[in-house]
Amino acid sequence: MAVPSTEPAKRRPSSRHSPKSTPALARGSRRNSATRLKRMPEPATPAALVVARSQKLQKVLAQAGLGSRRAMEEIIKAGKVKVNGTPATLGARETTDDLIQVGRRQIKFKVTTRLPRVILYHKPEGEIVTRDDPEGRPSVFEKLPVIRSAKWLAVGRLDFNTGGLLIFTTSGELANRLMHPRFEVEREYAVRVFGALTPSQIAEFKKGVRLSDGDAKFDMLELQGGDGRNRWYRVVLKEGRNRVVRRMFEALGLQVSRLMRVRFGIVSLPPRLKRGVWVELKESEISQLLEWAGSTPDVPQDDFSAPVARPSAGTQNRHPRRSPAR
């Protein structure tokens, strides 16, 4: 006779229910589990830990694409900027809660991790670097892509008869870093002149040439060859005064027949970029340019870090992206 067991019968696990100790992913599909995890509420942040981020007003305005930081300082001093309905003061720090007004335009300071945009444009002779020209001449801005949230800022200018590299960016901070005289960013030009320079003329160029608005000199001047009476020279200087290269040659009685900018800082004119065509830099190249210029993207400092490096050769060899205006 069989003796009945005194132990309680073990309950067989149901096929519909898994033991509580089974991992969540084993209880259902990965899709269902991921859905449940996404719906879990995040822990609330204590109010004491919420810190309002702030930046100087002139930098916020430059970030919005209204111009360089120096230009923004001038309009603040002129009383053209209001913050929360009251006239702004230079150097004041604004937060994301402040409403900024420049004339009729309202600007909201937003925290973003997006990098500024940077494009390289091969300017041909016969275009002017301004948006409004009384003479109705073609403008370089007509060739650029249309943007709504900001505006393109030209890094330096080239006169009507000068071609070559033009850099455009949506960052007033970056534009200021590249253009301001105190940063001494190199500009390199290819210059074609009638006749060859004498040793004394080369020495004078390197020592300094007297101009109406002060002396100017070339940090480097090299012969690049030429045919007949024409000679090509490569010159480098660290300033961007109006028509400074042409005026330096004219001061020594030399006539410039062609002038092209081929480099600005570490950015060179891509050899495959045709005249009247632009190409946009990749994010990695923009980060490298920002780091080299000692600038940060127009976001809080703790939102960005980038390695120190030169722009890759891929920038120069990429097939140029054509403007829709062409």
C-alpha cells in the first residue's frame, strides 16, 4: 500500500507565467521589454539642483547671427537692445528665461548642442561681398544656401576685382576669432604683377610699406613663376585691411593684374572647387576649425569638447556641393 506523501504537491510552472526571478527579457519579447523600459518615469530632479544657464548678452546676439560680438556690443551701447522690456546693459548675463528684443525682432536664448555651419565659397571676380549694393552688382550672398534661423556672416571681404576663398559661417564668435586683428590669423594670396620684383622691393615688403592708414608688411613673399612680363608671387600677411595687398604693391609702383586669396588660417581653397560654387564643411571639420581658432561652438562650455587637429585633406578633395541658386 502506498504511503501518501506528507509534502505539499509542487505546483508546476504555468506556460503563461514565469517565475519572478526570471529576467525581464525572458518573460517576453525584446520589443515588449524595451517598450516597458521606455515608459518608466525618470526620477524627478530636485528643484535645488536646477541651475539656469547664462551667457553674456553680446554673445547671445552673435549666436543668433546678428553680427560679430564687437558689433553687438556697439548696438547694446546705442540702446537698441532690450531685455524683458528694459534697456540692456553691456556685459549683462542672460538666461533661457529672458526675452531679448533688437528693434522689432525677438530673440530667445536657447541651449543647443548643434555646431555652427561653415561653408567655403570660391568667389569669382565681378561679385561684391555685401547684401545691398546701390549699383546693383552681383552679390556673393545670392549664391549661398537659404537659412531661416540665422544668417550667413562673411569672414573677411574680397573687393570686386579679387577672387578666391571666402568663408561663411552662422557663428559670430567664430567669425570674430578669425577676423579680429588681435588674433593675427594668416591670409595667403596669389598675386600676379607686371614685371619681377627687385631684391630691394622684396626687402621693403617684408620690412613694412607706408600706407595712408599705417604701415603694412608681408610675413612671407615667394616667387611662384610666370611667363613673359607677368610674375606670380605668393604672399602671406596677418591683417585684412581694405585692399591692403593691392595698395602695398601700388605703393612701390607695381601694378597687380590678378589677385586671389588661397588660404585663410588653416582653411585652404579646395583645388577642385570651381568659381561660383560653395562646399559645406563636415561637423568633424567644423570642430577642428573651432578648436584651432580657440573658439567654442555657440553653446555652453560644458556641452562641447573636441580634439586638436587640422582639417583633413578630405575637405579639399570632396566633390563640391552645388548651390541651388546655380
